[in-house]
Amino acid sequence: MKQATKNSFSLVSMTKGLEDTQPHNRLPSAAFADAEAEPFAADASHADTTHADAGHSDSAHADAANADEEVAAHGSGVDDALGLYLKQMGSIPLLSRDRELALAIHLENARRRYRRAVLFNWVVLRKVYERFQEVKAGTVPVDPHIDVVNSLGLTREQILGRLPQALRALGKLLQNAGRDFTLFQRTRSVVGRARVRRLIGRNLMKAIGVVETLSPRTEELDNWFLYFGGLVKEMETLELEANRGGRSNADRARRMRSVKELRDHSLNVQFTLEDMRELLRVMRQRQRAFQQARSDLLKQICAWWLRLPSVTAAAAWLSRI
């Protein structure tokens, strides 16, 4: 068991090779351009009207004039508050350029590391393959299943254009994955198993490279991450049943059944349980880092918003809606 754990770490630790340590030369700008706030002035112009009835009293005209002044005064106060808020919002910078770039790079790196960890197994890769086969067949729309990043060449049109070729390459890698895992199980020498593990790791990296050109939506990867965690829990339950004692015929039958089901699960996912446990740990760790990076950016935005002198005026305006 110790040897298996050591070997499993050597496979999952290859996820470190997926990290792109070189910073992007061109990152999507996270800057908020200063927008000129258009004045929300109330239209105080009133069309001149002629009254056919000359019998209206002067008091009626005075009441109507007072009502118009009240409405105009109320609207002017609201519009002044909103206009002041928008002007100040545009005049106060969100972050310095260096800080903004640092946060953008940190968030993008955390996102990429998390996505690659989730994709570093044939279970999720097969889910991606099946989903984009549905997109290619036209049974599901493409937009809810992709993240569009124009600056990285991941537009809707580019993704659809490379979809057929990417699916052919991914399908071939998935087909070879079963053969490689069977070879791994049949190999007994430490050197031979290590060599097969490196082969599996290289093929996983190739598959991830193909999938990244399709840019599957991060929220969908979140769901598949949960699905992978459920598989690990199910296999751990089978392992407990296989190792549970008992000398009766029923106990022996239960153990044999659990061992067979555990072996079938490993063949289906093409990963050992030890590898899956270690990979799940890496996924969780990188998910936390990604969530922390998003939280840091949100805190910066909230801190900027609270610096606005007219936040109170804006709140007063919102309360009147």
C-alpha cells in the first residue's frame, strides 16, 4: 500500500507540469474605463397650451403652477444625487495599474490551475467530450457551455471552427487511455509502472491542451468536480466493504462482490483509488486558491465603492425608487 501511494503521488504530481509559469503577454484588461456620466436632468420644459375655456379662475392656475414646481424640485434633487454619484464613481480610480495587473494575473493563474486540476483525469475529460459532441450534433446550444475570452482567441466562432478537429484528437486520446491503464495494471516492475505512469501523464496533458482550445465553462467544471468527488466517496465505501472482516459465507460473498465492483470502477475511470484521492486533494486545494483570488478582487472593488463620497446620496436616491 505504501508503494502504491508513492506511485500515485508521482502521477498526480505531474499536474505541476500543467502550470504555465510564464506570465501572459496580453491579459484581458480588468480596468474600469472612466465613463462620463450623462446628466439626468429632468425635462423642465413645458409646452405652452391654450385654454379654450376662459372661465378658469386664477386660483386654479396658481395651484397647478405650485404642483409643477413641487414635482420639478423633487425630480431635481433625485437627479442631482445620482449625477453626483456617477461623476464621482468615474473620477475615483479603481486600483493602480500595477495593483490591477497583479490581481488580474493572480486570478487568471488561480483559475487556470484549478481548471487543469479538474481536467487531469479521464472521467471529466470524457464528460467534456460527450458534452461537445452534443454541441457539434446541434442537440444543445454552445453558448451556455463555453467561456468566451476574446483576448485569448476563445471567441464563439473560433471555438466552433476548431470543434471537429479537437473532438477527433480528444476521442483518440480517450480511446488510448483504456489501453494504457490496462498495461499499467499488468505491469509488475516498479520501473515499468513508472514508465507507464509517465505515458499516461503525457497523454492527459495533451488532452487538457485540446480541451482548453474549446474553453468549457468553469461552472460546468465545478459540477464535474463534484461528480468526481462522489465517485471517490463511492469507491472508498467499496474499499471499506472489501476489507471488512467476517468468516461467514455471506461475508466472503460481500467482500468478493465489493472487490469486483471496486475493480470495475477503476477500469471505468482508468485511475486507481489512491490516485483519485490524491487528485481530489489537489482539486480542493486549487479550488480554494481560486475562490480566494476572486474574493480578493471583490474586496478591492468593495473598498473602492465605499470610498465614494456620494454613497449616502446614492442610497437616498435608491430608497426613493
